[in-house]
Amino acid sequence: MLLASGPSLVGAAAFLASRSARAEEVGRVVEFTTERSDEGEHTGAFLALAMTPSIAGRRGVVTSLAGYDGGARAGLFLASAEVALWQHLALRVGATNAEGGHAMRPSLGARLQILDERRFGIDASAGVFYRAEGFTEPEGEIETVLAVGRNVGKSYLLVNLVYGQDPEGRERDGELRLGLLHPLGTRFLVGLDSRARLDLGGDRARRAEYGEPTADLLAGPVGTAKIGLFVLCLQGGASAVRAVGRTTWGTFVLAGAGTAF
């Protein structure tokens, strides 16, 4: 009986070894598909328009970009600094003159990463911000942001849904932001960054009288290059601004740099 069971034991051992090897191989594939830089450039930490949902793995990120928006006929300046207060909670401050080229307007808020792709198969974060000037709220707006993202092959896809309104709730706007990044080697990324905004209600008569926008769009290719401690960013593409009765088309360009710590 012992002799007869010998081949069975050998076969069972071979079967278990093959199962273990396959499980180890699957584990390596999963680890590869979610591999990314701790500095966050792979998940869109340095994008100008779409906001990365990922916070974990770094203490902070600083980004500054400047350029010109041909659709709005105005200069663009976007700067932000985000510092992790906790592993999944970050404080974010920023400044922009992107709302028609007016004086610099600050923003302040916090966001919480609620899902991590390495555990749940998707990154997700939620945030609340105060901006001193909104898209259709010249006196300021409270903005809520839901950001999600995940790896698709070697690329990283991210989507933002944004809702903003003034403190009294009279003016409201919504945004959809989309981003896609694909690595070229270890230092370069190429992809797409975009933002579409829409007026969701308010004083249409005032909009018409002062020519204020009711929708706008920025969308186009983006590229980043990591050089030492810095990430250089360049992007451009199509720009459109719609006011009551007319739409202005143009192109935009943004260039700048950022760093993570």
C-alpha cells in the first residue's frame, strides 16, 4: 500500500507546487498593474485641471503653472500646495486667476482618500474647498469634489465630479474633469487633461447683461518629465467659452513645474 501511495503523493506534491507557482505569478501581475511612483506623478498629482484621487505615499506636493487661454482671452496662472495631515487626509491651498484673468483668488480646503486601489481595486477621494471666486460666483463658492481613478494596463485614468455654489445657494455650477496618463520609460508621462464647466442656475439676466460665461472647456494633451526632485509639465489644446448668445473658441497652453516631498 505504501508503494502504491508513493506516486499519488508525488502527484499531489507536484499539483500543489504548480498551484503555488500560479498564485505567486498572479500576485506578481497584480502588484505590477498597481505599481506607481510614491511621488504621485503617475496618478496625476501634477495635472493642472483634473485632481488625483490618490494621497497616500507622500507628505506633500507643490505645483505652479502659467500660460494663456485664447478662448477666454486671458492669462492663466494656477498654483497649489497639498500637505498630508494624516495618511489619507490632506490640506490643500491654491491660487488662480483663471476666471477671466482677474486678480489672484485663493482657495482652501481638505480632502480624504476613502479607497486605495492596492486594496480595493480603485482610488477614490472626497473633498470640500472654499474658493474666493467661482466659475459663476464672483463673491466666492463652496466646492465639493469626488475624484476616482485606477490603472488600466500601464495607464492611469482619473475622473472628477465637482459641484460648486455660493454660500447663499443662488449661483451653482458643475464640472467634469478627465485625465489619462501613460508612462514612457521611467521619467516621462504623456496623456490627456481636461475640464468642462457648466452653469447650473442663477441670474441669467445678469449673465446676459455683463457677458458672463455659462460654460467653458479646456482639453488637450499633456506631458511631464521628471528631472531630479522636480517634475516639468507642459500641456495645451482647445479652449471654448460660452456666454449668452455667443461662443468663443481658441487654444490654450500651460507650462510649469512641481515637486513632491
